[in-house]
Amino acid sequence: MRMLIFFDLPTETPKERRIYNKFRKLLISEGFIMMQESVYTKLALNNSIVNSVKEKIYKDKPSKGIVQLLVITEKQFSDIECITGENSSNTVNTVERLLII
């Protein structure tokens, strides 16, 4: 399974930026990697891992802004199409792009 986190948090004041950075650091400490700005992904082997991460995110969620969580299968994740302005040779566009850290 793959967990995707999408978030849009305010960053206008220094306090809001601290909250934003604290949330990002929470995601990174939980094993998420950045797909693009404000979109992070994590490989989860089973539902208990998904539920554990959900609990931590609900517990430490920012009071303002939007945080969305989507859980999909690895097969669905592998069907993502990378559409960019230039063809990047370092992007593996197959099922073999599974990343294990």
C-alpha cells in the first residue's frame, strides 16, 4: 500500500511557518518522502502501519490549513504518469520504481 499526504498550510507569519515546518518534520520522521511540494508518500506494508501513522497525524495535525490522506495499492501508485516539460532520464516509469529505504 502507498500512503499519500496532500497538505496546504498557511505560511504567512513566522508562527505559521514554524507549524508548517514542524508538520513536515513529522512526516519525514514517519518515513514519508516528498513527491512534490506539499505532497508526500510512504510505503506501508499493512493496515496496522496505516492506522498507526493516521493516529500520529491526527494527534499532531495543524489547527489551520488542509491535510488530506489517500491510501492506494502499490499497483495503483505504479500507474501514475509523470508529465513534465522535459523528458527526465532519471525517472523510472515502470512498476520497478519501488523505493525501499
